[in-house]
Amino acid sequence: MNDASDNHLVVAFCKVTYRLDNGQALLHELNLEVKRGETLVLLGRSGSGKTTTLKLINHLLRPSEGEVRVDGRSTQEWDVIRLRRMIGYVIQEVGLFPHFTVERNIGLVPQIEGWSADRIRPRVQQLLQLVGLDGQLASRYPRELSGGQRQRVGVARALAADPPILLMDEPFGALDPITRAELQREFVALQQRLQKTVVFVTHDLREALLFGTRIALMEAGRLVTVGTPDQFVNSIEPLVAAYVDAFGTNFKNDKKRGHP
């Protein structure tokens, strides 16, 4: 594995194992690198270790063995507050504070960082526009928004202090198909514009192929393979082939014709 201090390497897992208190291993000797500006998709079934991997990056979990490095430094050497403030985190349930307005939710981290109100207010408006929301929603509360709107606010909040790293844990999984497709398209455009380093968790192969610079397939806490979308679809690795086949016999043909 390359040195994690490499300018093109943002996150590195070095033989990382994670065990519960009862000794059950959820992750087994994971070696994985995330390059600057890429979207690395963690793909796999429920229980495969995707979310565990994500939480090890922002030190919500500590490795039982091995080391996770962010910007060349072990997560256990980072001040955890500083580490998490440089990492945006978007989850499926959004996690907005219900008693805060949209503006306060989005501006929370900048406020903690000591930004003035005069600086936060235009930043909130900028982000609302960036995620496709009307600026007038800033004064509303989460309960007054649709599911899709809340998810957009969640993305805006994660981007508020302009973190270089973005972790996304099935952020669109709970949405209806039309809203989900709309947000997927907007996220692709957003990432092309911002070029964040993104680690994206999903169990949906089509979503992985739409977003991923590279796709890492996980199964039972182990990394099966990692590669570009084209390498993934054409892989002869049995588990990868089974995953592709599960999406239908016309899936490869659809990709060749350019369908998402």
C-alpha cells in the first residue's frame, strides 16, 4: 500500500479489523485507499461492513487492529473534533435538528467554527441554491419540508463549512423513486462542480455505477474487489458477476447504450 501522505491519497485503511465487544468481527483486515477528488462507492448487502467502514473514517468507531489514516495521519492521532469538522456526513435519516430552522441547521458547523452571522447567512443561501432549494425555505422547520427537501438540506449542512471529505451513507435510499432519481442526477452535477473526496455507501448497483469513480464490493466484512465501473461490470469474479446478474440479463446492454 502506498504511503497515506501521498498528495493524491486522502484516506487509507491499513489491515483494519473491527470487532464488537463480544469478539464478533464486522471488518476483516481491510486494505483500501481513497484518492483525492474521487467518489469511492462502498457496495454490498446489509451487514457487509459498509457503514462500519464509513464510521471508522470519522472516528465514530476505532479499529480493533490496523490503522485508518486521514490526510497522512492516523485517526487516533487526530483531535477528533478537528477531524470531524473536515468531514461532511450525510445519512439516510438526515438527522436534522427538529427545533432548528433550515438556516440554523445548515449554519450549525460554521457557527461552531466561529463564523459571524453576516457570513453564515449568505453561505446558507448559496448552499440552498446549490442543492436546488428556494432560499425562502431558510426560515422553515424540518417538519415543514418534504422528504426530498430534508435530504437536500442534509447535503447542504454537510457542505456548510466546505469540508474536503464527504461521507454519504445511503442518503437517497428512503426516498420515492422519482425524488431519488432527481437527487441522484443533481448529486452527479454537484460533485462535478465541487470535486470533493466522497465515500458513498449503497446496496444499489445502478447507483454505484452512476456515482462511482471506483466501486469497492464488500461481503461479510471483507473487501471482495475494487475497480472502475467498467472493470466491475465486466469482472469475472464470481460474487461480482452474481451481483451484476441480479440486476437483470439486459443490465450490461443497458450500460453499453448509456442508460444509468
